[in-house]
Amino acid sequence: MALFHHITIFGISEQEKADFLEAGVEFREITRGPRGECGIFEIEEGDPRWSKVVAVIEALQECDGIPKKYRVQNLSMTAPIDEVMRQLKESTAALKKSQPEPKWLDGYSGQTIDELLSLEGKYRTDSLVLAFEQAINKKAEQKGLQTLTDEERTVLAVEALEREVNNGGYHQFFLNSSRQFAPTVVRALQRIGCKKTASITQRAIKALGLADITSEEIETAMAGNDERRTAKLNRCDDAYYKGAEPIADRLFAFIKANKMAIQF
């Protein structure tokens, strides 16, 4: 099988371009870099133009400080590069499709922190962070909220927001008991690297029009109808869904990096 050659000529001059064109070359692309233009073309060894092209390449000289041996990049392959890339894309997609999707972890069942972390890749990340939330909530029920570390509170705040907003928007986050995390959720999102979601959430909190962001004040505010507030929260919902930051992945990475501060 004759090989295809994907050839780049660095620092190509107008005369050299004319020489290649006379040899029958059809340039795929002419690009400009810091040291002049580069001519890119492909040709098969069995092509009747091959010997002429080789002769032009061999006649190249040093140009603008680029030694002759470095002026040509010749990548040999069994098919044109577009075909090679298409085949690679198809084989990668087929391989990915053939691999089983991670399973859903059916809740926390007494695993240690290291045991949960070891399930990465075997179970969906969102189900793993949910298990961490459940374990931390269990600890809070047994020992009290005051025993939780800042890192553990970060997990609870982010998970509460993720669950409620995905189910019913910011309106549901503020309406349910998840509103207890409103004073800390923006900082929690910033800590795990979700700055876009933190900014959106800050706008949603501002839409409440409260001077004091407490669970009680939020409950009172949400008890009344306010069309302007609802419109603002709806816009925040739209921004949240369109933003689509990988919150679960970043929260899991945060847990791994701070596992010494998470105990249950």
C-alpha cells in the first residue's frame, strides 16, 4: 500500500511556491507564522507527481536561519489526514460507546470516606456526592450541626442548591428548608470552583430584596406573592441551566482534596 505524505514546508518563498505548483502540488493551506509562511499539502507515493515533488523538496535551501533539514515536516500515513482523523474519531466514539456507563450508587450504607472515594469511575459522580451528603447529614443528626466542619457544611450547601434548583428552580431552594444554606452557599460554590454558578446564585439572593439573609427572613419573604421577584428568579433559573457547570465533579474533587476535614 502506497503511503500518503502530509508535508509542511516552513518559511516557503514565493519562488518555492511556484516550483511546487509547477510540480503539480495543490496546497491544502498556506499559514503565516513568526518566521514566514508555511505551505501544507498531501501527496501519495504512487502519484505520478511524486518524483517531481521530491525533487523540489531536495532542492530547498536554508532560509531565514532555518536549516534545510528543518524546513520540511513529512508525516507518513496510510490515508489522507482527514480520513485518518475521521477513522480515529469513529474508533474513539465506538470505544466510548462500548464501555459501560457508571452505575448509580443506591445511597449511603455505612462506607468510610476512603471507601466512597474508591468508587470513583465505578459509580456516577452525582450519586457519590449524594452519599457524602447523606453521611454528613447523619452525623449532624447524631452529633449536632455545630460539630460539622466548614468543609462538611460546604458539601451540604452545594448539594442542597443542586438538588432544589434542578427540581424547581431558585424558588424551590428558597421555599424549602434548603434556604438555611442561603447565607453560605455562594461562598461554598466559590470554594469548589463554580464561580459562574456562585454569581448566578448571588443574583438570586439579591432578588429577595432582604437586608438580613436568614432562614426566617427568607421564609417570610417567600410567603408573599411578588411578580417582579418571580421574574428575576426565573431569569436566574435560565442562567443556571444554561451555565451547566460540572458542579458534582467539582464538589467530588473538593471532597478528595479536603478529605481530612470530612469525618463520619
